[in-house]
Amino acid sequence: MGKLNTEFDLGQLVYLKTDVEQHERIVTGIIFDLGGSYIYELSLGTDVSRHYEGEITADCDTLKKVQ
């Protein structure tokens, strides 16, 4: 089985672009949907949420966090 060509890897620390508090999340799952998109399962403590690639970034937006 080959490696999926994803933007983010399992175990990688990421941030949600829309999160004003810029909480650090970890990629705990990657789902490949029939439309060809990847849906990432992100964990923050005991909370788990699913997000498309465009909603996630590897870099903390410190300006958003300060506001």
C-alpha cells in the first residue's frame, strides 16, 4: 500500500485558520472521501473534530491570537 499524498500527516500539530484562540491540535485521523478530498480528524484534549484541508494550517496565526 502506498503513502497518501496529504498536506498534513498523522501526529502533526496543526491549527484551525478560524480559531481566534489558535489552539494547537493534533492530526489523529485522515479520511479519503469519494469526491477525492481529504477530511482530517483533529484532536484537542478529549474533543475531536473533522475538517477539510483548506481549514487547517501548520502555522499559528499569532496576530489572530493576540486580538
